[in-house]
Amino acid sequence: MKALYHRYFARAQDAVGAVYMPEEDLLHGIEEDLGIGPDTARKILKDMVYDRDATAGRVDASYFSLMREGEPDGRIVMRPHHFAIAEGLVNVLRVIAQRRPNTFLEQVSNEVGSAFVRRVKSAWEAEGFICQSEVSLREFDATLPDIDLLVISVEPTLGYMMFVCELKCPVPPRWAKDQLKVLNKDSVSKAFRQVEVLKRFIQTEDGMRFISRMLPKEGHPHFEGFVVGIEHLIITSDNAGMFFGAESTRVINFRTLERLLRRSDGDLALIQHVLRTYAKHADEALVTKMVEFQLSSLSVAYEAVTVSPLLEFPEGHWRGDPERQEMIDAFVADGMHPFDVFEHRPPDLVVVDHSRGGDKGGD
């Protein structure tokens, strides 16, 4: 409430709306709320505040929500909008990653990654999809990466569709140089290499046995023989494909994916269509203009983004459609079969025989 008061008071006075806090008040709050000792609280606050030591350490000041005013015993100043949960927490992560990179990797990164997987998993499950997270493949090959999230859709007239999802959650970028970090070998670019490894594995006999084992144990509701379609998807904390336009694997950030899933009503065809056309529609919605100005004897021109229309997804009607079951019943009653989707048998089609009670691949 104090932060809100300062923000709106500053707006009314046409003044900078920084929030000033005595250090002792902050320390007392940390000790009381977290139940930790004063020495530990002081060390935590020291890392979170931009001061002379941070300047000497050449840490980027723009990542800090808290700064020290003047002398070493000066008040703590908070940027007026950083009390908002998203800004504040993301900046804390940025600061920890910069000042204590080993601590971030050992104690923060894995926890954030696991929480990210749980959130994305719950978004799929809310729309009726079956999900398995952090699926290990070490029994097949110790060098194989885990599957972060395996999403399974039961398709009544086809069989199953699977999304093999790689999740990457680097700290969201602030400046252009931060955007470029997705190209680092341990960031989003790594997901594409992992996808290629998984694609090759799934095409092996072990891979086919693994896919068969992941299918629902109760079997398909209508057919003993069916089709299993597999797509790969990279889900990130922020990046939606920038710098990866030449890649065939689709990329989407989790907030956009959550919006899409909420609109889909579990309609996988709609989800697939949006993922395939998202880049095109996003480009169409972007409105830019050229800005020019004179700098001494130089004429400077650059392209700037202007206010653009909101990009919304069509609303699906599938699981809640009253005619859905009638269409499924008619498909079965007419003697139609999932294999009818193949006008000609693809040369790389693999048939897995479930009737033998095992998971061995057939011809």
C-alpha cells in the first residue's frame, strides 16, 4: 500500500515516484517474515541493493529494483513500479544470477525449472490432456536428455497425438543484449539440439517401445489399431522464436501458450493450426514506423514499434460441443477406421502390435 501511495502521489505532483525506505526497517521485515537471523538478513539485502560495491563489481545497475541513496548508511530507494510481482521477482533472479552465478545454478535454477514445468503441465491438464513430466530415458541410453513434458491427446477417431515438449526458462530479458543470450549453448538454442536427439531416438525400436509404454494403459476407447502422431514443441519463459526462424521446431512462450489453451476447449486441431501460423499472424499484427532525426551532421533513422492491435486466438468448441459424441458414434457406426487417413501407406509408417500384450514393434 505504501508503494501504491508513493506512486500515485508522485503522479499527482508530476515528480519521480521512487519509494524510500530505511535499511533497518527492511532488515526487520526480512528477519520477521522469513524467520532468519540478522546477519543472514543483512547479507541477503546486501546482494539485492545496488551500491558502491556493486559499481566496483561492474554489475549492471538496470537489473536492480533497490538502490542505496548516497553514503553507505543511506536510505534504500525502490523503483516505483518494481513492487509489482512480475518485475520485482524477475529482477531478484537477474541480480542473483549476476552476483552469485554458482549459487543460482546450484540452488535456484533447478527449483525454478521444476516450477515452470509444473505450471505448463497444469495448463495442458486443465484442458483435458494427459501429461507426464520429467520423463527419464536413461534406461535406454544414459546420454539421452529427459523429456521435460509429454502431452498426450486421446483422439477418438484417430488414436493419439503427442507433443514432446522441451521447456527452457532463462530469466526473461530486459535489454537487447539479454535477448541475444537465448543463443548461448546452454539456453534456448540447446533445446533444438535436444529435440533432434529425441527425434532420432523415437524412430528406433527402443523409441517405439517407449512411445507404446506411454499410451494410456486402458487402451483406446474405440480401436485396437490406431495412429499415434508425434510433434515436438519448445516452450520458453519468454522467447517465441526470435533468432530461430530457420528452425523447423516451433517455439512458443508459456504465457501465449496458456492463452491459447484456455481458448482451445481441448481442440488439438485448433492448437496445431495456431502453432503453425502464429509467426505469420504475429508479424501481420505488428505495426512499425520509421523514426528519423538529425544528430549534428548525421541523419539517423530507425524502425520503431507503435501501438499494435491485440493478437487474439479463435475460440474452440470441442470437448464442450454437444454434437461431438454424435460425430464419434457415427464414425464408428459407419465402419470407418483411423487408418483411413492414409490414402497411401507412408514409407516410414511404423505399426506397433498391441494385441500381443507386449510392446514389440511390428512391420
